[in-house]
Amino acid sequence: MNILLDILSSTFIGGIIMLMLFNLNVFQSNTRFASDSELQLHQNSKTLAEILNHDLRKAGYLYESTAFAQADSERISFHADIDRDGTTDIISFFLGDSSEAYQTTNPRDRILYRVVNNDTISGPSLGLIKAKFSYFDKNYNQTTILSDINYVKAELWVESIEQVNNNYLFTYWEMTINPRNL
């Protein structure tokens, strides 16, 4: 009888240890997924910021008149010789509708469109849910007058493209750009 009790006890203890190991493995997998998702979120934010920064710094390059053609909170258009071919281009940035980002599970993410001379370039959705542009003059006073714009402030709200623990991870990126050619 003692042998039977020892076998049952050791089986019970072994089962508990197996469950603990299984839970540890599940926890480790979830943590790895969350960490990878957070890293991807920050990389996507950085990519979006680099795209905007690269082009906005060139606003007014080799253009003699007012550099900005349109400047509102959700859309920006400006003149510049973006590809250095001697011809002035007009570059626009705006967000598409959330229904256009169908490759992700996030229902709020949108695609950032970059239009150069009516040639629309849209990349994948990188989790961008909102973008806001603000404009400032040389004294850093907010302005809506296109010829007075010296600084452009871009704010980006980015969420992960996949859910992590039934939530979307979130980050905010803000940058103020002073185009060299204004």
C-alpha cells in the first residue's frame, strides 16, 4: 500500500512540475511576442519619422517662391527639387482612410501617402493611426500664412499592427523640422 501511495504522490508532484514548466513556456512565448511587437512598433515609428524628416528638410530647395502650397493639420504640400534633377517637384503627404490598411488586424491604422508630382507612393501600413502637422514662423509663433512658415511640427500616433494581450501597443513621436531652404 505504501508503494502505491508513493507512486500516486510522485505522479501528482510530477504533474504539477509539468504544468509549471508548461506555464513557464507559455509565459516566455507571450513575453517574446510582446517584446518583438514593441520593437517593431518603435522601428515603424522611426521609419515614418525618417520619411517625413528626409523630405520636409528639403522644402523650398531650388524654388524661388513660397515653398508651401498647402499646410493644414492633416495634409502638407510643398515645392522642392526633391530628386535633384533641376526640376521643381511638388510633394504632398496625407493619410488614407482606415479601410485601406486591410493587411493588418488593427482597425484604426492608416496608410501614409507620399505624392510627388501626382505620382502616388503608398507604403504598407506601419501602424500610423493619426498624423498632425503644425506650422510656426521664425519666432516660433503658430501660423497659417504659407509664406511665414519656418518650422513644421509633425506629430505621429502609432499603434502596433497586431494585438498584444488583447490590446494594441501605442507610441507617440513628435519632431520639429526647420527646412534649410526657407
